[in-house]
Amino acid sequence: MTLSVENVRTSRKVLAEMEYTPAGIDKGYSGKSLYVNLSEGKIEPKTVTREMKDIFTGGKGFGLWYLWQAVTPKTKWNDPENEIVISAGPIGGITQYPGSGKSLVVTLSPTTNSIMDSNVGGYFGPYLKFSGWDALELQGKSAKDVVLYIDGDTGKVTLEEIELETGASHLVSEILTEAFAESEEDKKHISVVSTGSGADNTLIGLLNFSWYDPRRKAVRMKQAGRGGIGTVFRDKKLKALVVRFSGLTGKNNNPVDFGKIQKAGVKIHKEINNFDDVQCRMRQAGTANLMTTMNDYDLLPVMNFQYGSHPEGKKISTEVFISKFTQNIYDGCWYGCSMSCCKAVDDFELKTGPFKGEKVVVDGPEYENAAALGSNWGIFDPDFIIEANFYCDTYGIDTISTGTMMAFIMECYENGIIDKEITGGLELNFGNQEAAMELLHQMGQGRGFGKIAGLAIRRMKEFFVKEYGADPDFLQDIGMEAKGLEYSEYLSKESLAQQGGFGLANKGPQHDEAWLIFMDMVNNQIPTFEDKAEALHYFPMFRTWFGLQGLCKLPWNDIEPEGNKQLEEANKVPEHVQNYVDIFNGVTGKNIDKEELIRQSERVYNFQRVFNLRMGFGKREHDKVPYRSQGPVTVKEYESRAERYDGQLKELGYDPESMSTEEKVKVMRQHREEMYEKLMDAVYLRRGWTNDGVPKLETLKALGIDFPEVVEVVKNHL
Amino acid sequence: MILVNGKEVEYEEGMTVKRLLEKMNYTFPMIIVRVDGKLVNKEDWDTFKIPRGAKVQALHQIAGG
Amino acid sequence: MKIVGKNESECILCGTCESICSEHYFKEDNREKSRIQVSEIDEDPGVDINVCNQCGDCIDACPVLALSRAKSGIVILNRKKCISCFNCVGACPTDSMFFREDEDNPYKCIACARCTKECPTEAIFMEEAEL
């Protein structure tokens, strides 16, 4: 059977259905959520209670609360009880403010065995809400591959068997968009969530959320990348989710004060229009605008995070990617995003793999992808990066984890821990493009050494120790994962605060909680432990808020209003914080201030910490990080930045001239590890946690989340 | 000597803000420069001479990747 | 294409153009809802006439292709397609795409020429402009 619109349309077989009257949205909420049990073919509505809104706000908050109720401390990622929860948040879906169409996805992760959350663009979340559902819970496991279709226009949810004989996510998105749309004009009313064969074959599967780009006339996708959510999706035998909603007006949230939202929106649209070209150039380069900066500041991960820059870095600079992107057209992953950062490469001719010779649209590469699939592998070829980015997306595997784990494999290969015999002939040296691309295809297709690679770093470390007698300490030092999640693509060695930003993050080392490298290392604005702890309280809480609302972080500080630089707390971008307060109040009719904004986050953030605890994690020992993230592991690494490190040792009272490099590496390490312990002490104190990293009862009480089942979990650890 | 973000940097005769940023390889497009507490606008970086012994803040406005 | 041209030094700030415009398009005499905005300024010649020059920068900013050039060359908004994001307002280099709290959609001059016919001083007039 070939993949065609006709075949998709005729092969549809409904297994279960539910008709409903879409709940009208009131002040950002529909008040209903959709529960689907894939084992039983059950589809039913639930009521979103006032308490849920007050305590968890929405988005990730709702996801965590539903997941909490669904699982027990014994539940594993591939148990039927595990859920994938998707929710947009109360602000989600407004069109007047940039970055307001995010979906938040929560599940138990196959790589961390604990709570994972991911923030993703595309139209699904807002369309889901406007179809009447504040959240979608997917539980159970289907016997056969299924597609869930939510028709928000007619009020019908169906669980269907559809013949989709492909493991390529871009084709699944395309074909379902075409099959469910009635015309070209109708395509923008469809959004598809899907993944690819890599999600069946690895533990780092992702979810692609689609939207239709009417200018490129192409289905585009954004990724809920981190922590293997796509792997859970396929374990449930979900092939795709499709939503249809054609009634978008810009007022679907039924906001209380449209003018307030409009005013904030127009103000920032103008800022972007006036200043972006001389600030971050998000509209030209997307987040790839960071490529040159990171290389210049010794922060771009090179060869498994050993180094922070490379002379060949200029081959993958910001300018190079600008020249690759199709320019000067609207590139928002939700309506109205004037930041317009989701760049794309059109008509890219693939050189390898199952689609070799075909011309495709490639999303990005974003900064993370360019660093992960390029410099971190010692590869400085933009076309290679674009191709690897395309295949990661269509196989449905996380670019960040793929990048960081491949870098780890390469360093293992260079150190003789694994060899050609083990890799099936692949010479996985840094810089070997052909071998790296082949391994990526193997991961996507579940072949050869790709099956080992797809286990991700934590399991690979165990495997290499057990099977090949590798030194576990060395692997612990160079394997850039914490809590089971691969690091995202920034060098944190010279910024203690960022070591904490990664290490103390709830889900694992992703930079979405805190990005403090410049404030700390370059600006020297947070010199004391107390300063760093304050930053590691404020920024993670502030940034958590985006995930409660259905918002994107980028318009917060990748554009700066006029006059911001005069302000004491310029780093917080106070005017934009006020915009967020205004749009929240404008939508919901509540009257929060910037302090209550932080408290909304604190409730959810602490709840997530307790949830980790409930699953057997979430304590000090779980906030440990690999030494590669803290300092030079090897003599070679030390010597590559000898002047810097010698200077630091002198400041500590050592005489580097009289020491061997081995000695210097050792004392440097002792010092830095000690600093990290002190940082943990300071942060836990600031967050109202015990010295073991457990939220104190009084903290939970002050936040109003001291309900019995939460206290029950915490009590055992106090 | 001058102090740049609290760290000692060698002073050069006639050093402008622009020259200092080049020397530091501070290429990021969003930097706020204060010399002895006073804001120096970007238009003046080319001409503003940093006095010997000055305390310079070159604050990179980025708190997010 | 024919656009609304202006000679600000001739303007006497009588507001006739604004009344005609708002009455025609919004059925009320409300200068704030006019698609041409006349105001007093400190700089010479003391008057600013803000009216769209049909440059089309807004067209590229619209996520739903609701803005386009009519056959005449004039930039028009299809309100049925508009989803009220106001990106076009941000993208307008002359601030001539207007918006109001009580209006769902932005609005702009479409060179209908009604105001130019009534201007008592020929401060505004129809003129030929290149696309």
C-alpha cells in the first residue's frame, strides 16, 4: 500500500468516538479536559476545577497534576498507567503577543524514569483548547497503531486506525494535513502531532507538532524534543494526533480586557520591528544568532564539551546560517509572533538516507541543533548540520540528546573504549561526517550500533562498563548527562551558576530553567553564593511561568525595549515582565502582580520537585553533575586553556609553575567540586528546601500545596 | 590597569570603549557599557576614552539561551 | 497607483478629512477612528499628516496573508482572514496602520479619495506613486 491522501482517507476505521459540544472558552480556560484511554478505547471529558486553576494555573501545571494522579511511585515509563499530557495554558492561543502558542507536554521519561516536560510550538495546543479542551490526557496502550482525531468544528473525537506505512514524521504530518483538510485554504486549520521510526528504536523519541505555512505551502514542525516523549507515544501505539479548528479570531480566549493585551502586543511588535536588526537578529537568524557569540566567548561545545570554541567555528557562524535560510518572510510557529524566529531552509537536497536526492524543507537549524550536530562532533559543515537536523526531526529523535550522546560516543571511540569492531565498522572519530551520519540513520532505523546509541548516555555508560570493561569514573566524567538527560549545548565550565542552572533543573540539564553564564562568568554580576542562589531562584521560577501559560521564552529577553539598559535589573527586562502580568490579567481578569507571578511558578516548581521525590529522585544526590560540566577532566583539556586555569590556581594560592598538569587538574577539581556543593547549599536554602534538597513543610504550606498526598511524600524524607 | 567587570585588564594609552571591547573580544550585540558608573551610549564607544584606573562594566544583556 | 499625497504646510487642522473618513468607515464622527490622522507637532511645519503611503511592508508581516495589493496597487486588509494579531501595526514604518481597543481589526487608508475631495486647502490630494 502506498502512502497517499486517497489511501489515508479510505482506510480510516473508527474504533471509538465521542461527540461533544465544544465548551466555550471563558477567560482563557475551557474548563474541560479530554481523557483518552488507549487500552480500553475510552474517550471522556473531565472537569477542570477551580482549585486546579488556582494552584496549578495551566500548561505544565495541569500536566503534572494529571500525571501525579495517574501514576504510582512504581510506575515505569512503559507501563500503561503512564500518561502523556498536552496542555496550552490560559494565555495560550492569544494572537496579539509574540510567542503565545506553546503546548506543554508532560510524561514519565524513558531516559530519566522521572518527570519530563517539554515546551513546543506549532498549532496543536491552542487548537486543542479552542476545540474545548484545556488539556489532553493520553493513557493506556493501544493494541494497534492508532490516530486520535479531535474535530473542534463539529465536536467529535475519534480513535481511528489509519494506514500510514511510514516511519517518517514529516510525511505523516504532510499526508494527514492533506487528508483531513478540504482544500488548500483549509490546511491551516489542521495540526498534527507525530513522530518517526527513531521513536520506536531509541529512548530519545520526540514529538513533532505541525502547522501549515501558507507562504512556503509546506507543513512545518516544531519539536517537543527532550526526554523521550516520542518513545512513550510509540509505546502507546499512537501514530498521530490530529486536531481541526477553523474558527480562529484572535479573541477565542474570550479575554476580559482585550485592550490591555492589544496594547502590550503592539508595543513589543514595534520594539521587534525597530530593534531586532541591531539586537539579536531573531528574524534573520532565529536562535542560530548565537553561533558566532558562543564561539567568540568560548561557550560553544566542541568535541563533547571539551572546548568552547574552534578556529573552524566561523564556517558555521551566524552569518553562514543566515545565508542558508530562506529570508524575509513571516516565520512564526503560532499566529502573530512578530519575533518570527523559526527559520527554514527550503529546497534542501538530501545527500544520504532514505530520502536521498529529494528536496525538502528543513526547520532551523536552531542554535541547539547547530551546536549539537556540528561543533560538538567536531564537524563544521553547515550543510551536514542541516541534513542531520532534517533526519533527526523526521526520524523523531531529539537533536540535543543525539548531539550530546554522539559526542560522548566519539570521545569513547577516540579513547579506545569502543572500537570499529563494536561499532560495526564505523570510525567514529570527531569530525567524521560519514560515520556520524550513518550512525544517525542506524538510530533512526534501529540497525547495528544505532541500537546501542539509542539507549542514551546513562545506559550506554553502564553497557560500556559491563561489556567492554570501561572505566566507570572516566565515563561518569565525560558523559554529559545528569538525571539521565543529556546536556543541552552550552559550556558551563567557567560559570558556577550555570553548573547549577543545569544540575539543579527539575527535569535534567536543559537550559530552559536558567541561563546565567553571561551574568555570572562575563558580567561578574552575581559574585557571591547568595547572589548566585538568588539568581537560581528567580530565573528558574520566572521561566517556569512560560510553561504554565502556553508561552515562549524568547520574546521576554531576545528583544530589549528602549531604556531597558538604564534599569538596575536590566537582566530581568522589567518592562516585559510587566507585559506578562498585563496579558495574564487581560486574559483571566485576575489581578496578579510580578510577585504573584513568581508564586504561581513556585507552586508548580516545588510540586514537580516533590513529584520527583515520589518517583525515587529529587534529592541532593540526584543534582550531581558530571565533572566535564564543571572543569577540565583531562590534561589535554587543561592545557588547552592553561593560562586561564593557571591564573585561577594562583588566585587560590597555588604555584602552578611548580606543579605537573596532573596535579593541577586534581586541585582544580577539588576546588570546583567543593564550590558546587556550596552552591547547592545556598540554592536549597533560598528555595526553602532542606540541605538534602527536599522542600520543607513550611515552604509547601506557604505556597498552599501542602495537601495530604504531597505531605505524605515529603514526610519520609525530612 | 583598569577594572573590567571586576577583573584587572591592562590599560592602553588613549583606549576607547570600542578598543576595549575588541581587546576583550566582546562581540555580543547587546552590551551596556558603564565607565565609573556612567552609561556610555553605543554611538560614543568610538570616541569615549577610558581613563586610567577606571572601573568599567560591560554588561551583556543576555539571560537566556 | 494613486495614493493620498500631502502638503502639510497647507493644512489648517480643520479635521474635515478625519470626520469624513470615520463617518464613512465606522459610521460615526470620531476623529480617532479615521484612517488619516492629522496632528499638531512642534517641528516645522507644525502639522503631521499620517496616512498610508502604500509601501506594503505590512504585507510580509501578516501570518494569514490577509494583507495584499489590490489591482490598483493599494494595500488592502481582508477582514475575514484577519486574526487580530496586529503584527502589521508593528511592521508599519510610518505608523499608518491604526488600531483601537474597541475594534477587532487594524485599519488603514485605502486611497478612496473621499477626504481629498473635501479638503479646503488642498493639503491632501490624490497623486500618482510608483509601486
